[in-house]
Amino acid sequence: MGGNSKKTMVIRNGTLIDGSGSQATQNEAIVIEGDRIRSTGRLPGDVNLEDRDTVQVIDASGQWIMPGLIDSHCHLSFGFPQMSGVESARGTTSPEFSALRAAKNAQTILRSGVTGVSVPGGTWFIDVAVRDAITAGLIEGPRIACAGRFIVTYGGITDSEPSWVGTPEHVNGVLANSVSEMITEVRRQCKHGVDFIKIADSTWGDTQTISKDELTAIADEAHRRNARVTIHSRGSDSTRAAAEAGIDWIMHADLATESDLDAVAEAGTRIVPTITALEHFLEIGTEFSRSQREMDVIKRNMNGAVGVLERARALGIKVLCGTDTGNSPVMPYGELHAREPEILVRCGGYTPMEAIVSCTRDNAFAIGLENEVGVIEGGNLADIIILKADPLADIRVLQGGRNLAAVIKGGKIVDLNGREAEEGTLELQEAAV
């Protein structure tokens, strides 16, 4: 990281897209003190830009300023840590290697302009440890809210071993086949510090594997312990049941019908369509030996997801931007985190501004920091990116970190170029990553 966090930081000039949905404006001064934004707009009279001992100035002329991106569906420790030539990375049974790799993944994500991620499940409690290491300043990374292993039943996603094997610790799901077992698992995960509980129904939504009564029991116990709940639900029945059971947000909902989405809207439940993964799998699936049958299923769910996206927008359902990055080796970190807003524009009829709001202000919900991040305004945490191209003209400029001039997290400049940011006035026009 660069910069002196004890100094006042001032971002001058440039075009401000503040994340609230308001029209972009010419930026005069964003003043940052410590890890928070002190003010936007007119420069306060007590801030002397010539005093370089106490003030660090960033000149964003000709550039675009907006909140740091948030990915509401990103896995850090999903398992399968195979790396050729590495003795401890031959399979899925090394929590030590998986933890170190997850820490590296977090650094890559931050350097792509993503300052917050919601991690809906992984192996062991690695994500909790990475979250806490970042908070403690031991490593760099985005703000993290995380679940533990998915709570699944027989026949659910990740239940791929014979029943006498079950779901060992290195599997990202944990079996619970009764209400009692589910409540116990919620309590165990809360004890170990998760931010929310992840439930997972069937892989592609063809069957409903968890009953509404079971979903309600999980939600009630989690909420009683001040944890929220999300669910992997691609199917119609499971989506409706999740909304009616009080699940806080639903991931996917590919096969939800209009009446299912009416129930979601009535409950005020958010959805994370995560179309990025489906689209990416369709693009590269045949290269990785996916069968024609599986490709047909993915295409079916992709078509359903686009329809859900359109219907959700019409109903006023809050749609969050998640990508499922890290769910397999073909979903690389740092590359796909801003593809979902492009899909909202291309497939869902969203404007670029609406898509930006989804992956900033609205996504703050998924990391438990509503009214703290996602909007550049006084009092909020100073998570900001500066771009060399206009995302309102082309939403794709957010992708892959290729148009980043600077990333600021908690008032500190992230080292994108392998060297400390210089003190004083920072001319960012040439600061390519």
C-alpha cells in the first residue's frame, strides 16, 4: 500500500459518479481523513493543499471517480488447490495451502478494483481467517463478508460422495438432513465467526431438496444469532419457499416463474442472478469437456436467468451483481468481477448508471455495510476507484482492472504497480496497471 493514512487526502478534478444513481458531476474535492470520507464538493477552508506535510493531493483530471466495486458472489477457498509441482497442492485436503492461496486470491481481487466481496461458502473456515487477517492489516484484500460451508441435504449441490462417506471437511458443503442437524450447524458456524449462513439446494434446480419448514428453521436460528442467510436456489419451488421463509437474499433463481418472483418481490428479498458464470461456461464449456447434456442444461438456465432479470427489474426487486468467481479453475480472479453489470445492461435493459449502482451501493447489502460503502459521500468509508475511461459510455471499462488509475481502500492507496505511491500530488493519467 502507498500513501500516508495519517495525512488528509484530497482527490481533485475528474468526473464523479458517486454510486447513488445521481447524475455524474464535475468533482471539485473529495476529502478523506483516516479511513473515511470527510466531505465532497467544495474544499473545506481548513484544508491547505500547499501543506504537503499534512495533505496528499490526487489530481484526477480527465478521469472518472466512483466507489470501489463489490462482488456479491465470489469464492476464495472453494477447494481443488491443485498446482503442478507443489507437493501439498495435489488434492483438496490441505487447509494450510488453501488458506495461503485464498489470501493471494484476495490480493488479486483488490488490485482489479474490487474493494468488497461477499463469499457464500468455502472450505473449513478459511474465509473467516482471511477476512480477519485483512481486518488486522496482516495482508491486503477487499472487505469480506463470508459464510462457512454450504448447508446441504442428500441430493443437494456438493453432495457428490456416497452416503457412507458424507461430506468431509475439505468439501465446501456439509450435510444436515433434519431440522435439528441444521440448527446445530448454524450454531457451529456462528460460533466460528461467519457473517451469514449459506444454504444450497439442488445443483441446477430440477428438484427441491430443502423444505420450506427447514428453510424457516435455519433463517430463524441464524437471525436470532444476528447472522443473515442466503441460498443457492435455481429452481422454481425452492426460490418461492426461500422468499416465504425469510431468506435474506437468493442466488440465481434461474427457473423462477412470474408468480415465484411476485412472492420474492412481496417479501422484499434481493436476488443475485450470477449470470456471469452461466455465460462464461457456455463460452468455454466444450473446451473443458462438458457434455452436450450439461451444456443444454446450462443454456436452459441461462435463458431462464435472462427472463428473471427482466421480470425482476419490472417488479422492482433489488438485483445485486455477483459472478461466482472462484467456483472452478475456469473462473479466474481479477477478470470477471465487473462482467455482471455489463450483462445487466446488455441483457436486462439496465442503464450503465443503474448497473453501477447495483455493483456499488446495492451490493453493499451483501457485505453487511449498507450506508457505509458503495456511495461516495461524507461519513462513508473511503473505498474509491479512479478510472481512465468513462463507464457510463461503456460499462465494460470496469472489467479486469485494465482501466484503473488508482484503487483506494479505507483511505489508503493500493500499490498497483509494485512500488509505493509517491507523496504529494499524484498525477494519475499515466498510472496504468
